[in-house]
Amino acid sequence: MSIGCCYSKGTTGDPKAPVVSHFNVVNNGYFIGKRNRLNQKQHRLCIQNPLFHAYGSIIGLIGALNHGTTVVLPSDRYKPEKNLDALKNHKCTVVYGTPTMYVDLVNLQKTRQEKLHLEVAVSGGAICSPHLFENMQKVLGVQQVKSIYGLTETSGSTFQSLEDDDAEKCTKTVGYLQDHLEAKIVDENGTIVPRGTVGELYIRGYSVMLNYYEDEEKTRECKEENGWFHTGDLALLNDDGYAVIAGRLKDMIIRGGENIYPREIEDYLNTHPDILESQVVGLPHERLGEEVCACLRTKDNKQLTVDDIRAFCMGNMSTFKFPTVVKILKEFPKTTSGKVQKNNLIKILTEI
């Protein structure tokens, strides 16, 4: 039986309306909560995410209700100051959010120096950089930082860090497959690829949506009759079974015939001491087809040049992946749930 729709604005196109069932959300909520230790003690969970999004409603609220966890909702809309107030005043032990939200919390906490009681912080929506991971532990005092990955179409999550995962696993992967789900990586022909090879991620199991509301064509494109859901995400599974997300299939840059995965470049740029957040996109190029553009949010709006970025990348990735265009922006265009809209970002860049 369907329970409702969580609209998925998406980062590349128009809104979609995945229809999820009671079976989807109850099972996913239970196993998410269990992975985050909500069943081990009486935790207080602060949900920074909006409840109209699967992260806030299913991963957060339904997961907490499955395990009798106290839920703290800091404010009626995203306000970093209110989030930090809630962590302090309600002595929250677990917090959910996106990397951007944690960057804001870290910066506030550096100034306010509040006494916090955080044991677990879950980060989703984008990869958590090593620098942010370290700050979350040192500045926020979090005992364990965990990564989570999923889509609205999979009721919010499919992969998540295990309890004893170290910093490398939490910053370079999105974790291990959730209990009782199936995953495979396939090539453009739908053939399973070897471990460590990038391809499209397919998911099957209790978390997969019923359909897209009143859109049979879109449903058939993404969901097979045997239950496999095509995520549209490029990923690989390493030898330990952990997933590494390379980016969206539609976001892949093809420069002079070479496939370039923006996520790899973004993850490295995010380790730069002056970069708060990076987004890498492909811009049209007459000879090469596309060129690599790095869009950066920097500390104190510091200006970084193409030469600065290329020098930073030297020896850490193939030279054909080096950005040839660098743009410093104060903000990135985002969906209401906080995901960067790369299609709108490209539109802004081409109009500058």
C-alpha cells in the first residue's frame, strides 16, 4: 500500500514524484536506525534536514520512531544557529545532515565553543571530505562520523558506514550495503562489471519505490519488472564491498574522448585548505567537446587561479582531469533539500 510521494527535484531535471509504500519506509527506517545504533540506547536525534525530503522524513523521523528515539527539530526552516542551539540545549547524541550543514555547524562552534554531547554524526547528500571529517571530530566532538547514500526512489538510503569504519572508509566511500538489499554495477549493456570498475549502480529490495506517480514511461525507464532500479549514479564496489560514488551518469564529462568523473576531482579539491566546497562541471569546448570547470566556494572569498588549482592537483590525478576553468562563487544553486543543481550551475556559468 502506498503511503505517499516524496518529490525529488533532482540535480539535472524537472521534479519527479516517487511513490513509496508503508513496506518501503518501515523497513528502511528500521535498518537505518539499527545501523546508526538507535536501538542500543535512548538517543536524542537532531534532524537538520527538511521533513519534505526522504533524508529528514524516512532516514530521520521514521528511523527514529522505529526505535523509540527522541527527535529534536531545531526550527521551521534551515537555520545553523538554531541547529547548534538544539544540540546544546537538548543534549543531542546523534545528528543528521549534509556536508554543507556540518561546515556551517563547525564554523559556528569555533566561535561559540558550546558544550556538546554528540556521539554519532551522519552525513549524506555528498561525500564528507577528510578536512570536514576531522573538524567534525575535533570541533564538534563527534565520536563517530558516518556516511550515507541513497535516493528518494530508494526510500532515502542503500549504503551506509558500518560502526567501526575508519576515517578513510567514511571519506572515500559511502559505506556498506544496507542489510537485506541487493546491489550490482553494470556497463552500458547491463552486464555486471568486475569489482573496482566504474559503472551504473542498480539496487533491488525493500527500499525501492513502487513507481513514479502517473508516469509509466519514466517508471519503465528506471525500474525493471524483476525489481532492479537504475539509480543513474556511476559507482564502483571495492574488494571489501564498499561503494564509491563517481558521480551522476549525466554529469560525466567527456573531454577529448576521455571519460572524467567530477566527483573524483571534487573530493580532492575539497582537501584544499582554502576551499569550503567545490563543484566540477563540463563546459562546451569547440575542439575537445567539453572542458573541465571547477566552481569553488572559498574561505573569506579568497581568489584562486587556474594555475593555483593545477599546481594543487599536480601528482594527484591525471593531467587531462585538471580544471582549465576556475570560477569563485559565493553560493551554488541548490534544490530545496540542499543538493547542488549542476544544470543550473552550468547555465549560470555560460551566461557569465
